[in-house]
Amino acid sequence: MVGIAMKMTVRAAVCILFLAGLGICWIVVAMDYSDAAASGTYRLAYNGVKSTLVLRPDHRFTQEVSDSSGPHNAEGTWRMVGQGGVAFSRDFLTLPGEQRGEDGTAFSDMERKFGILICLSLRTYEVVWYGKGNTSTAGEVVGHYQQTDGTNPRTLVLNDDHTFEQTVSGWMQTSSAKGTWSISGNGAVKFSREFLKPSGQPLAEGETAKAIDPRGSGFLQIEIAADLEPGILRYRKNQLLLQ
């Protein structure tokens, strides 16, 4: 009986050590957001658009996008940003609903489903800041504003009659626009479709631009976002035995 009990104890200890080892390995893999983990081939399919993206270890990428207009190809560079962020050069082909940075950089967030399956979720929102030039009227929404972030000049004028005038020297084009603005029930300032994005282009179908309640701060924190579910624009990595 003593021998049987000893064998059962040893087996239990071995099982515990084995499970602990698996747990440690899973944690190591799940926490790996290195360049090596990001490198590989990814695929995306959404709303009639299909795309293949290859991130090479030398920080170059190739991208192929096929839509109703046919196939399109691009090459450029990529880099890691912070913990799990992947940024692409301007050469990256913009997908419907994707939002670029102020300088044209395309951003994605590296995610690990179940700690193993790697995905790159493209950003579908962008935040731009405007500050009022005349601080003596900071308590009013109406007034003249200019960019407080980035390097490309942007101006925004909110008029008393709820119209706005805007000029943006974007990374794609320099544009001027006129539109309307309104204040919603929660105090947010909403802009019409004519509002210009940092690229210098107006809002596309399904995109919105609104500033959270400024509360008399003299600043407008404007979020430009696509009406898409979070993570819908997601590249999934081809992984051995998990494809």
C-alpha cells in the first residue's frame, strides 16, 4: 500500500510540474510582441475586399489589396511602436474605414487571441486637437481654432450661425471646406460630412467627426471614426498548424 501511495504521489507531482511548465510556456508566448512574432504573412477579408500582407524580418512589407476596381500592390516599411503597436509607412494601402495618423502613418494593434493566434487590427479612429486662439473667450464654443498637435497647419472657425470654415494642409492634399456644426444633448460638438481629416480629405461615407464636451476649456478634442465594429479591419496571421 505504501508503494502504491508513493507512486500516486510521484505521478501527481509530475502532472503538476508538467502543467506548470505548460503554463509558463503559454505566458512566455502570449507576452511575446517582438519583431520576430510580428513578422509573417497575414490575410484579411472584409466587405468584398481581400488583402494579403507580408511583414519581412528586415522591416519591409508587401501588400496586395483586391476590390471591385481590381488588384493593387504596395511596398514600404514597418516598425513596432510601444507594446504591440505596428506602424506602416505612407505606402500602405488604405482600407475602407481605416484612419491614418496626422503624418499619414498607418497604425495597427497586434493582438493575441487565446495568447497564440496573432492578429493586426487596423485603427478605425483618429483624434485631432484644435486650440482657440483667443483665450479670453474660452468659455464659448464659437471662435477661431488652430491645430495644437502635429506639424501640418490646420485652422477651424466655428461661426455663430452654426457653420464652420476649415483649412487643412494634409499629407495628401491641402483643402478648404465649409459645413455645419451642432451640439448634441451630452454637450459634444458634431460636424457635418464636409469636415476635413488630417489627410486633407473630407469624411467618407460612414465616418463621423465630433468633439467631446469642451466644458469651456478652449480646446476641441475631435475624434474622427468609422462606423465599424472594433477589430473588424483585422489581418490574421498564417501560423503553422493553425491556419
